[in-house]
Amino acid sequence: MSLKFLYLDEPDMIKAGVLDMKKCVRSIDDMFCTMGSGDYLMGSPSENHHGMMLWFPESPRAGRMPVAGPDRRFMAMPAYLGGRFYVCGNKWYGSNVKNTEKGLPRSILTVMLNDVDTGAPLALMSANLLSSMRTGAVPGVATKYLQASGASEIGIIGAGVISRPCLLGIAETIAAKGRVKVYDLNPQKAEAFCREMGERTGLELVPAASLEEAVRGSDVVSVAVSGIAPVNIQDEWLKPGAIVLATGTANFSDEAYRKYRVVFDNWKMHKDWLDELRDDPERLLSVNAGHPSAKFLLKVAAGGVDPANMVSLGDIIADPSMGRQSDKDIFLFLTAGMGTEDVAWGYDVYQEALRLGLGKELALWEKPYWA
């Protein structure tokens, strides 16, 4: 029998609604609910690994083998997601900072969705926009479940590409629409971000003169900065009841990790990194030093923080008593990206593409040569 799948390029993905943050937040919310019920799988025997990555050596080893460089990697992020999705998939990407010199994005991504029962491909899709949107939807869902009552003011740290979907996601779920303060090391970038996102969201966006100004008084603080330039957030800057959403790297005091509530997108995934850190600390840190949870895991490995009570967002959704106890609780939300997110949003965009008749049908075969 013939076997065909749908190919969706970036224009098809846009027509199918990949940039619709309201729907994306709903999709990622459903994903966290499904994960909270346990109906998911990711890579490795732990069933929770972020992905399988090619580790390039520090120096040439043979032939034309690439060497390590800033953000240089290939990675596969497979996942099964049950519930209303009931689909398997994989995000595959290569990344290299030097891509920008060639007029290319730093990372180039695709997602393949597969039938759970047969393994047959359902769709191959352009995934740069998909990945950016699902990344921004995660802090939006975290805001929905972790914010204090009446939360309104937002602090944005980093005026880069990822802060755009992060703000869109947060704006979908924050209790009230208040002022947005934007800080970037480059003031011109912060000003441009305010103009662009003010027009797009209808919110009041203002540049902040300092990191402290962006954080102080904010109910929700979103950090999306490069791992090579982490920000240092002082305890006294944080408003009672605030949540800090670390999509990028933020440094906190040792005391902060003990006195504030630390929530993960998926603690079991971060625990995998913790186990690897104990086995091979130098190699792990060479790749993951810029990771949002890297500093926290170092403190756990050194015995400075007890990992026994770590909680995932899906746990809180399944059991709200594990979440906010008071409007004065301060939360640190550490996220890292999961294949389940790409599969969830990819599945919903795929369904809309089918409904609209988008994409190009491609054949693997009309009849398998060896059946």
C-alpha cells in the first residue's frame, strides 16, 4: 500500500496558525495537564531526557569532523504525548552561532510527527516558529498557575527574539494588563522592543534604565538572555508574590534557592542532568553552563540544596495544593524546553493545516520494495 505524509513549509505553518499565541498557550496547558497525569514519554530509560545531542570535540580529531563552538550542536528531541494528542514526534535541529554570518538563523529546526501505532510519518514541518512559540507559551502557562492574585506588572529581561513570544505568552494569562518594563544591555534594543511589542500587544511598554528597575515592583519577571551573559538578580529586588520565569540564565543567591519556591517545567528531566553532572561534571558543564537550571544543579550536587521536594508544573496542575500557598510566596520557575512541547503544538498546527487543506503531500512509496 502507498504511504504518504504532509510537508508543511514556513508559509504553510503561518497560514495554519503557528503564530497564534492564544491557541498555543491552550495547547501547552493541555500538554502540562497530560504530563501531570503521566501520559507521556521522552528519551532514555529515564523516560524524561531532554534529547540526544552530538557532542563535538574541543579539538580536531579526524578528517573534517566539526569542533565545539558557541551553541554548536545537533540534537534530536523525541517524545510521545498521550491524552487528546496521542501522537509521537521528534524535533531535530542543528545550531551554530556563526550561522548568522551566512544570513541563516542560529538554529534550523524541523519537527516530524508519527502515528503512535504504526510509526508511519504524518507530517514534516518547518519548526523555527513552532519552537519559538511553544517556548513563549511555557512561561504563559506557568504564569497562569503560579501568579499572585491581581498580578499585573511585567519585567522583561533581554530584548531578543525569545522575549517576544515569552511576553505574548505571559500577556495571555496574567491576571491584569499592567505596565511592561524592558531591560537590555543595549538600550536601543530595549527601545525597539517596546515599540514593536507595544503595537503588537496594546500594552504599555517602557524601557528600564537598569536590571534592578525592571525587576523591582514586577509581579512577573521573564528572563530570556544568552547563557554566556547571565543576569544577577538580588533577593531584595523581588516583590512579595513575584514569579521569576527563567527561560534564559539568571543567577540567584544561595539563600534564594532555599527560601523561595523552586518549580521546574519537568524536574525529572533536570534530575537527569543532575545525575550526569555527578558522573562527568567537566563535560556536562562545557555544554550546559548556560542552561537555566545549571547553577541550581551545581548547588544540589554540592549538597547546598535538598532535591527531595522539587516539584514540576504538571504536579501543581494535577494537585493545586502543591502550588501557591500565599500571595507573598515568591516562585523561581526554571524551564529548559521539552520534545513534548514541540509535539503538542506541532500536532495542533498539523490538525489545522489538514482542516484548511494546506501543505504538500509527499510519498515514501507507492508500494514498499521489501514488504
